[in-house]
Amino acid sequence: MTKIAVLGAGKIGEALLSGLLSAGRRASDLLFTERHPQRAAELAERYGVRAVDVPAAAEEADVLVVAVKPQDIEPLLDELEPRLAHRGGSDRPRSLVVSLCAGLPTGLFEARLPEGTSVVRVMPNTPMLVGEAMSVISAGRHATDEQLDLVEELLGSVGKVRRAPEGQQDAVTALSGSGPAYFFYLVEAMIDAGILVGIPRAMAAELIVQSAVGAATMLRGAEGHPVMLREAVTSPAGTTIAAIRELEKHGVRAALLDAIEAARDRSVELGRAHEIGSTTDQG
């Protein structure tokens, strides 16, 4: 059985551990790292999974899932490199490195880790916490189809998975990686609007959240374009078309386009910053 180590047991890391266990992985085949001892002890007790340090994870695991914040990647790579280099000189195959770090290209890992290290880049999103993630995976230079299949299987335990060229990952980050925040923002505004028109906050929240759940379910099952679902709600001279007119008047569609472009550009900036730092360190 493949041994998997999750490096960084924050919310996303914990969600992946929980999903893997729910999908049938044995606790003995999982490891995790967590720099805060109290949280490490809590997670070990909760899931029955052993907490280790980064060198031990690199030594024991076949798959290293990097789930730290992008700003914490440099010290982690410093710890990983010598251990993976040592492992590469043994009879055991090198570990597969799976990055869940937003904006960080596979080239960063390939430049900092031993030559030939297989890297797969993943952009998940926070619905992983409820088993409904949308994850997009991209292969680095040395990753094989079999390794992509394995990553797809692992992430399938916490939601849906698609493959894409790495050149699309910044756009994916903007669209689905940050996407839940856009929906939360709209729901927040709609609840405020409910209060404005006289509905108590608790009731407004219930109405909007259930409407969002129902709408998402309809979208998932729909075969046509979302506009068809919207038109089915939009009667001539009715309330919905009056509301849509106001949304168009205030440029909501254009604002969303601009927002997603801005998020894409920021993802590109994050990746370039680390590439520059890596090059400077080596030169």
C-alpha cells in the first residue's frame, strides 16, 4: 500500500487526511507534519494517524503532499532536499511530490529538489472541508501518467478532479480556487438585501443558503448553459427581470470578469516571486 504524508496539517491538510480515511485508506498508511505540538497531538488522537517531522516523512512516504502556505515553502524545501537526495541514492523509488500551494509552479520544486523528482501541481479549494472540492492537477516534467492517476484517485476522495496544462493553473486559481469566496460574498450581500426589505437576518440567511444549495444542485444536473436555468425563472415583466436589469445597470457581470482577471494576475505574481527567489538563491 502507498504511504502518504501530508506536510502541513492546516484546514486543507486535515480535510485531505479525513477524506483519505473515509475513502478506505488505513491510518497506518498515512503520516502528517504539524509544527504546533498541541494541534499535532489533537489530530493524531482524532484520526489515529502518526505525526512526524519533515525528514521522517521524506524518508518513509511514497507520496509527499505539500499543504503549507506559499510563504512557508522555502524552509520546507530546505528540509526536504537532502532527505530526498539520500533516498534517491537507495534502492527505493523517489517520492512523488504533490503541491497544494497556490501560485507555486512545478519548476520551483524541480529546481530545489533532486534532479528527476516527480512533481504534480494541484489547485484545490476550500469545499474540500465538506468533501466537495474542485481540484485541478497538472504534471511537472518528470511526472508520469500513472502518478497522475494516483493523485486523481487521492483527491477524488474529497471532491471532483480535472486535469489541465500547468499554463492554465493561474486561471484555475482565480476561477475555482478563489471561487467559493465570490459565492460567499454574493450570499452575504443578498442576506443584507433581505434585511433591507424587512426579513429578519436568520430567516434571510436560511432563504438564501437553501436557494444557493438548490441552484447549485440544478446547475450540476443541467445539460445546457446556465442562461437556460436563469431564463426559466425570468418571467416577462416580472420581478426577476427587474432585478436582472439592475444587476446589469450596475455592471455586476463586468465586475466579476475584472475580479477573476485580477486574481489570475495575482497568482502569476506569486509564482514569479518564488521563481526569482529560487534563482537568486542558486546564483
